[in-house]
Amino acid sequence: MSTSPGHALETADARSVFIARTYGHLLGAMVAFVALEAFLFQSGAMEAIARAVSGVSWLLVLGAFILVAWGAAHLAHSLEGPAMQYGGLALYVLAEGLIFCPLVWWSEQASPGISQVAAVVTLVGFSALSAIVFATRRDFQFLGPFLWWGGLVALGLIVCAVLFGWSLGPLFSVAMIGFAGASILYDTSKVLHRYRGDQYVGAALELFGSFALMLWYVYRLLLAVALWLAAPESRAPDLLRVFAALTFVAGVATPFVGVERAQRLYAWWAKRSPATVRAWAVLALALGLGLVWALT
């Protein structure tokens, strides 16, 4: 059905207002996230959270985050009024702020000032990808299936890494930065073409989620680089170089393990005695303490 020029102009104006509201709320979410991280870091709460989480299975932490994030997104897209939507966005920012605590704190211990670098790199990447969408006006909805299946594969690799003690390595971080970039293109094109005019809070949440995902893996990539560069100045440079090399090799090898081998590894591990499991846990703890000692 054709539309009159006046109606088309009104629609374009309405879309411009929606875009301005969406990015205004996105900016608010980013500022709130930075303020929360700064408060937790300066108050010492971030260290307490990081140390507490280190004694808990990461699968439990990740599972709790996924549930909270799903609930927050549901609230942010709710039709029951702005209060529910703002509550969902606030809850999501809080969840991201808490799950980032271990990564931010340990990264700052390994390389002070890394947070500023990670933030700048992520902001530049996010802005460049957003500019591509707005400049080309292209609809990137064809990325939807890739993001769906890619997300499932990435989640599967993360679960396997936690279960079997794999290190996904810097190559996985690079791949996930690319995945986050595709998500930014997808979400930005939805802002431009798909969302209704009253969905600016939910749209801001989706954009913030993509931004946070890229920031997470930029942190991890920079941390791997910092670990290698910090080796000469540490108490045990050879230990750090070996650990960094093993992390890289494990990251390269992990995608080639395959589902069947992963299932066989899981079955083999499930048959180990409790004493063996405890021994591996003590070994992992010793390695972690050794890295902390080397870097301090």
C-alpha cells in the first residue's frame, strides 16, 4: 500500500525520535555500568566478589546470569508500562556489572589500566559498526540464523571448557569479538528498520548486551597479550610464557575436538574417582595461586 509524502515524513520523524531515545537510553546504561564498576572497584567489593566467584562453578554463575538476563530482557520488552521496562534495563545493567567483576579485577591486577584500553577499543568498534548500518541503511536481519547457531556453538564450547578444564585461548576471543560485531550490526539494523516506536528501552538493552559481549572478549584478548608482555617483569617469566603458549595451543585445538570426542572425554572424566577429581582441583588451585604470585 502506498503512503502519502506527509505520512512518510511523519514516519521518518517518528523513527528519528525513536533512534534518539534508544541511543539516549543506551548511553545511560553505559554510564550506569561504568559507574557501578568504578564503585565496586574503589570500595573493594569487586575484589570480594571476584574471590567469592573463584570458589564457585562458573557454570552456576553463567546459568544464573543467563536466567537473569532473559528475565530482564522480557521486562524491558514488556507492554505493561515504562516502569517494567526500566526495571528490566536496570536489572540487566546490574547483572552485567556483577558478572564483569572477576574479569575486571583480575585484569587490573595483571595489567593496571587495561580497562581504559578495553573500553576505548570496544567503543571504537561499536561506533564503526553502527556507522556502517546507518550509512548503508542495509537490513542485516539475514545474520539472525548465524547468530542463533553461532551462539549455541559458543555456549557449548564454553560449557565444555568449564567441564573439562579447557582454555579457549585468544583465537576464541577473536572469534567472539567477530560474533559480537555481527550482533551489533544485527541489533542496529533492527533499531533502524524493525522495532516499534515504543520499544526504545528494549532496543537499548539489546544494543548494550552486544556492546558488553564485545567488551568481555576484548578484555580477554588484551589480558592474553598483557600476560605475555608481562612475563619478563614477573617473578616467574618462564612460567607465564609457558602458560600463555599452552593457552594459545589449547584455544587453537579446542574447535577440532568435536562433539564425539568431547562426549568421550566427559564419559571418561565421569568415571574418575573422587580422589582424582580433588587432585585436579588442587592442581588447578595451585596453578592459579602460582600465577597470582608471579604477577604480584
